[in-house]
Amino acid sequence: MRVHKCDHRSKRRVSYDGDVLSRDGERITLRAIWTLPTRTLPYVTFEQGDIFIETFYTDRWYNLFEIRHRHGDLKGWYADVARPARITNDDIEWDDLALDIWMDPDGVMLILDEDEFETLARELPPNEAASARGAVALIQDELRTQWRRFANDAIAHALIQRHWTLGTAESCTGGLIGDVITDRPGSSAYFVGGIIAYSNAIKQHTLGVHEATLRQHGAVSEPCALEMARGVRHALMVDLGVSATGIAGPDGGSADKPVGLTYVGVSSPLGEQVERHVWSRDRAGNKQATADAALRLLMRHLTATGHPGAQAESHRSG
């Protein structure tokens, strides 16, 4: 199958070959190899032999590439905002509209070339510009789904390799972390269960969070998240505990603790760590962002060569 990348005027700019992996009436997925010289971007380096699993759609305003090193390690996902692809028996043509999104294996997402798109959009019919802008949210959802599947697999592999079990202690996420983890078939091999500690009483009496911690620091705090992660290890007799506590909104915030403030923590024989985040989404978005942050923390904790000491804290926002 011959692929032709075109500009926004539908003029062909780059052509290359790919092997078809699957196709139906609305999409086609193929495998292509990077044969150009090494290209280093701020977020990834493309090298000769890199494998691109490319999916093009006839009914969507984007395409999606999964990029792997020639040895198979994932480098990330790249999505181009584009007109729906034109697919024949032998060719794929797609029009690049400049706006791109990158997602790396750590779950960090970047929206690229927004200024270039806004300049180009002046030449597009208003309905096309609107469709292109609307594709961004759809791409973000798709990339997050892809990343959660990857993170789940990485966490599962690391836990099974160590013969470890996992338990969750959740407040603001209300069980969402456990829900995401159990989306993976076979998760019963390592996931024991979770405790939804929405009230301070459950945090104290079930997870062992100290009354002094709640009084001095509050339920939404780094010490509380750490004690929750420790406590679920003891309560469920698991090797690794992950916790989340925060203010999902839309109410409940203050000057010191705004809506969206969240702490996620882990505790295991490898060490302990708490991360602080401040999200700026709606209630559902803040909950999902916190669950994703817990997955990221679990994955890094299990796969890092060096591990942080107790009560290490990193500050992030998003």
C-alpha cells in the first residue's frame, strides 16, 4: 500500500510504502518503517528502522501512529489532525493540517504546532477549520485510552514478575483507580481489591491514618496520602499500595487547597512516594486525571532503576 502525505491544498509532499495489517470500511492500519535519516525532535528521536503502526480513517479528522524502536520498545503515539483519508485499493492520501498531538509512554501529552495551524486555518473553509479544532478533544481521548492500556500492561508485567499484589486506597476518585486497573483482563492475578475511604472515619479506622495527621494537615495532604498507601498494604495484606486524596470539585476548595488539588501516593518494599497535582478540569475530569496520575506513579515506581525514599514529593499541575 502506497501512502501519500499531502499538504492542506491536497498536494502530495511525501510518499512511502506500508504493509496492510487490517482494514474495514472506515479505517486501515498498516506497518511502515522509518527509512529517512535520524530526526531529533524535542520530544522524540526517529531513527532508521523505527516501526510505525499507522491507522487512517475515512470518517475522522485525524490519523494515529504508534511508534516503536526497531527492537520493539514503545517510543510513543503521534496523531495528525487531517482531513478524512482517501483510501483506494492501492493508495492512501491524507491532507496534513499542521496541528499534531504527541503522547509519550509516561503519559505526558503535548499539543504541537498550534500557531502554525491557526495560520493555515485562515485558508480553510469555516466548517473544515471547526472540524479540525474539534478533532483535538477526540484525539486526546483516544491517546489516553491507548496510554492506559499500555500502562496497565506495564504495571501488570512488573507485578507478576515480582509475584506482588496490589491494593488501592481511594478518596476523591471513588474507586476509579481500581476500575481502570481491572479493565485489564487477568488483573485478578495481582489486584486484590480496594478501600474507598471517602470519610475521615474510614481513613482512620480502616486505613490507620492518624488523627493527628488529619487535624494538622487535613485529609487532602501529602502525609494523609502516604498513610493511606501504607494503610492499605496492611489492611489488605498486599505488597504495594496506591492512594489518592483530593478535591474533585466543583466545591470544597480554599485559598490554600484549591479545587483540583490532589495527592497520589505509593508504598511498597521499593520505597514510598507522594505526588502533588492541581488539575483544572471539571469534577469528572479531575477524577480521571487523578486516576491516570496514579497509574503513572505506579508504572514509574515499579519500573524505575532507582527509587525515592519515604515521603518524597513532586509537584505537578495539569
